[in-house]
Amino acid sequence: MQSSVCNESYKACKKIKLNIISPHLFLLRIEWENGVASRPDIGLLWRGVSPNNVEAWSEEEDAIMRAHYTAMPQAELMKALPHRAWYRICDRAQVLGLRRAVPFRGRAPINTYHRTMRYDDLEAIMGLVQTDEEKERVCHLVNTLAQETMRGNLSIRWLLPLDLISYASVDNDASSVSSNALLLNLSDLTYGSRHQA
């Protein structure tokens, strides 16, 4: 889904586009009038409200839980249940009487991803970049956003424009989601401060 808004009272911008890329993630693109900025600003937004997913668990999902919850690594289990947030997976495990048997790793976190993360969030962000290094970087960025966002709020990270630091060239046609998405081919460096709404 995509919306495009630019109120006449905001003379500084040409166009504002908001693209929904997953249940929690949005790409915000602001194109500025000449003289304000020569490059668009791209923000990655995390919505700290879980999508209304009250669907009953299927027998197939419960079978996956029974077979793999106790020992499967978090990311693999999330991949097997891509539309369930990690905390919903843990809640379902309690209903089913399942416990994790993950070995103790000292002070290192056993679970890599935040409790509100869903695999379809990770899949969406990884689909916007190409190399394994880029995928790891954007997953880390999204996980950080999830950790920092209070429930019911939005957090945003402003991403540096592609032509400043880039792994790949980008088509100048900024009208498509795919060309906008290539702006994520960069490090998780930000400029400005993190904003919460």
C-alpha cells in the first residue's frame, strides 16, 4: 500500500510517500524543493503496535511448535511461523506446555530478535537488499528499532542518501517501491536524532 501526501502549506517539500513494507515497517520518502535539499530523505519507520492478529492457531502451527519449539534456534522457529510475533510464539508454548531447552550461554542473549519481531518483518527488509552483509545489517537496524520503540509509538531512523554511501547503483526512477527500497543498500548509520511520535 502506498500513499502520497504533500500539503500546499508545506512549500519545502515536493512529495511525501509512505510505503508499507511489512506489518511493522514503513518507508518514508521526502522529496524536497530545490534549495532545501538536493537529495530525498528516506526514513525507516517501526510501528510499535502489533497488527491485529487474533487468528486461532492452526493444527499445522501447533505441530510445528510441538516438533521444534524446545530446541530450534529463534530465527528458524520464527521463519517456520512467519506471521507470529516472538512473544505470541512464547505465549502459545505456555498454552501447549512447552519449554525451551536452549543451552545456557553465559551473558550472551539466547534470542537475537526482539519479542515484537515477526519473521515477515525480517523477510520484507531483507528483500530490499542483496548481499548477506546487507541483510545482516538491515535486520540489526530493524531489531534496534523494535527494541527502542515503546508500545503504541513510532520510531524512525533517517537513512543516508544512496549516493553518499552505496553498495549498488540505483535507477533514477524514484516512483517505484523497488527503486526506493534500494536506498537501504547502506550501513545503519543515521543522521539527525531518532524521533518518536
